[in-house]
Amino acid sequence: MGSRREAPRLCPACGVPVWRGSWQAALLAASILSSCFLLNQAQSGSSTEISVTWKPLEPIQGQNVTLTPGEGLENIVFCNWYRATTTDLEKRIFVYYLPPSPLGQINGAAYTGRETGSPDCSLHIRNLTSADTGNYTVTKEGAAIMIGHANIVVSESVTNIAIWGPSTTFENNITVLYCNSSGSNVSYYWLKGDQSLEVGEHISLNNNNQTLTLNTTRRNDSGDYTCYGNNSFSSGNTTHSLTVFYGPDVPVISPNTQYYGTGSNLTLSCEADSLPPAQYTWNETKAGNTFQLSNLSLDDSGNYTCKAYNNETDSAQSASLEIWVLEILSKPILTPDKNRTVENETVILQCKTSSNPKVNVSWFKDGKPVPDTAELSDMNRTLTLLNITKDDAGDYTCVASNPVSSESSNPANIVVAYGPYDVHLNQPGTLTVNLGSNLDLLCIADSFPLHFQWFFNNTDQKVANDTFSVPLTAWEDQGNYTCQAYNSDTNRAGSASVIVKLTENTPGTNNGLSGGAIAGIVIGCVAGVVLISGLVYFLCAKTSLGRTEQHVSNGNIPSAPGHNQGVTDTKPRSGEEDIQYSTLAFKANNPPQPAPGPTHPLEGNIIYSEIRKK
């Protein structure tokens, strides 16, 4: 076994290790003696303050830092570093001997294993922790003593961030969450879910945003709250889940239908907003949020109540729905189904249907609601029409309905007899028409029912239609023509008359002939006049010649045979004029056009011509 090396003991004055009975003691004797001499010499004088610098200036946890004292190293034997403001040996990190001393660094009580000295008397600390924050003192000792101080602050990373507060709370309570962490100069902010927390209304942040207060808590405040802590070189966060118990709110029953027909089924559902979900009962007997009944009867009508209960908030709310089970209506009967009446009378219609007050009766005329003038009574089951008019005639129906069914009655037909009113003819007043024309009259009246009778000069013409037509062929056809309109139901009548006067065609009237016909007639008349004038002239000449011959004959002048045949050759009596008559005969199949004559023309086809002798 090798010999054990004896641990050195330190010199109380300079901290120099001393080995007893070893060769190192001789080797270091001169150095120790000189050091002690210098130290004793320095201790007799005062110390000098020096500056200490460090890099980096703001060291961060986990980094390294180097502290370097100022001034030179002339006549300096060793340096001491202390983790304090004093030079207490219990706070000494190490003593470092400068070359040429072979001793180097000798660690003290405050050494942590991360500190290293250098020949320039600097202190190097590795992997800084928050415990390294504090005051440091260095002494340079030799021919003189120099002392320096430094205050190092190690910035700590954000760690151990946590939220303190309840995980469950109640609506309308005050809820406080507190965020804390380790680290230097930590700033805080909050998120709810992935949204920034908006301060205001019931949300406030205090104490460097570390304290979050909900005053008062709302149901939508439930969710995840994340607290972020950060400083200039690090950050951290943590999430806290908050559940807000609330409710139950007033439950809602669905469907909210109140009316059901007999024989139908009932299913009701109850829902109330609540956390945790509410528990439900119906009419304090049936549990669950759904209530069912089948084949409903009239006895099932009533109130159905749903109660919602929250066992966390220990509160309850109720809601009720009134259910009516109604009969399915049959077809109502309307009486009387036919009614013929006279205007201004009263008509009453009865609608026979269920007497249940939930049954509503409405009335229609020709498919449209009855006018407001109609009177309704007996829960609308009786319709009364007072002072009925023709406008009230038509088909009436009543409709019986309740919330679950509707039925229409048989139609009831009302016929209203009225009139006659406004009796008039299409040709009123006095008419002047040509003899031989046709008289057409139309009688108009507002009436139901309606019958017609026609009179000529108060004589019944046995015509029962609204029209009367007769040819006016004789002068006796002119006179008073009367239409009488008669209503057998109202027993009323009305009449209208027209006076007809006849006239013949007169000169200057063309009776509707065309211009060509008129021109032909004029030409024919002129030709006839010319022909007759020529004939008269011929006869006059012939007569004059006969007389001459007669005078000659009387004076023995012979008469020419064949002359003046058909003319009476008689000597006129004394006192009479010498008149000769000539007779002209025309064939019947080609009569001449007559010249305008008297109102009553002569008969026959003989023209007499009178010739006076001068």
C-alpha cells in the first residue's frame, strides 16, 4: 500500500496549505515566507476599493457569468472571492494564488462546484441558478489589499406556472382564479378557449393580471381558461377548466298543441336548460322528460305539468299545458233545406250540430261569408234574415268546426220573389210609322217570377211573352199598345205603353230607295208626261180637223173614212161648251208610272182627258 498523503492545514492568515514532514514544505518555504511577509506588510496598511465588472450584464438562469475585478496585479499574491458583502471565511468561494505560485485555486466553504478562478483574479460561474443572485466580494492581496463588490441578479425563466381556484362554481356567484409562476419579471395574460379574455362587464383582471374575477358568474363562463406567463426570454402557460352549474330554467313543453281528437295519441316532451341536466317528472307521478297517452277520450282533458329539478343547484321549475280532447264532428244539418219567400219577409235557418262550446259555427252564402246584415244567435247556430231582398237569394251552408275537425252542412236554397220594378218598353212614348210597317216591341221589368200580357186599345192580345210583334197593314192598326208585367207571388203588376201613329209615303220621301231607283222613277215619270202630252196634242189636232170636215160635209164636203173613230160626232147643244172626250186604254201588264196624286188614289187603268173648245 502506498503511504497516505496527509491533508494540509491552512495558514490562518493567508489560507496557504501547510504539510508537515514533507518535502513540499521545504519547496514552498521561500514562497510562503515571502507571501507572509507581504501580507503582514499589507495588513499594517488600509485597503483600496476597486471596481468589479461582469458579463453578461443581465445574466439568465442557465447561462454563465464572469466577474472581473479592476486595477492591476502588481505585487498581488492571491485573490479571494466571497458570496457575501463580507470577507467571512464561511462565505468564501475560493482563494486563488497567482503565478508563479503553484497553489492555484483552493476552494472554500461557499464553493458549489460551478465556480472557477483565473490568473487575472476573475470569477467564472457556470449554469447559473436563481440562488446565484446576490452580492459578491473580491480581495486582491499582496503588497497592498484591494477590495471590490458586485451585485448579480440572475434572471429566472418562467416555470411552475399554475392556476389556483375552483373547478366548479354556480351561476350568479363570484368566482376568482389566481395565476402564479416562478421566474423574473413575469407578465401575465389570459385566454378563454382560443379567444382573448375581454375585460369589462362582469370580468376583471388585477394584480399584474394574475387575478381573474367573474362577478357575477354566468353560465356561458364555463370553459377552459389558460394563463400565460412570460418575460423577455421565456414563457409558460397552464390551463384550468371551469364548470358553471345553473338552472333549471322554466321548462318548455312541446308540442304546444292543446287540442286533440278522441281516439288520437298524445306525446309530450319537456326540456329545461340546466347543468347538470335536469331530472323530470309529470304530474308528480311519471318520471322522464317524455309523457305519452294513447286512444284519448274526453276524460283525458286537463292540465299536464312537467317539473324539472337540478340536484347540484337544488332548484326546480315547472310548466303546465292544458289539453282539450274534443269530439270528431259529424256533418251538421241545415233546415229548412228549401225556402221560397217574398221580399221584406223574415227567413230563419237552423244549423244542427254539437252543443259543445268549443264548436264554432260559421255561415256562407254561395261560398262566401254571409253579409254583416244577417243576425246570428244561439251560439251562431241560428241565422235570421230580416226584410229579405232579392240580394239574399242563393245557397246557404253552415260550417261547424272545432280545433280538430270541420264539417260543412247540406245547402239550403232561398228563393226570393220580388217586383215587378222598372217596367218599360224598348220604344217608349209616341211612334210614327209608315203604313205597312212591322211593329216590334220588347217589354222589360225587374221581377221574379214574371208574367206578361199585351193590350191594344185595352183589348187583350193573348200574348204572354216579353216581345210583341204585329204588321201595321190598316189604318185601324194605329193606337195604344200596352205591356203589363205581373208577379203572381207578390201579387203586384206594372205596365208600360206606346202610342203608334200611321202615315203613308209622301213626296219627297224615298222610303229607303236607292239613288238609282229614284233616278229611274223620275225618268219614267218624265217619259210618261211627254207621251201623254203628245197624245193629247194629237187628239186635239185630230178633233180640229174633224170639225172642219163636218162643216164641209154640212156644206157638202165629204168626210174621210176612218177618222175620229170612237168620238161622238154630236152637235153641241145651245148653251153648252163644245167638249170632246177621248178614251185611252193601256194594257194592264205595262201600266205607266202615276204622277203624284191625292192621298187616296183612283182605281182602274183609265185616264180621262178633258178638251175644251174655244
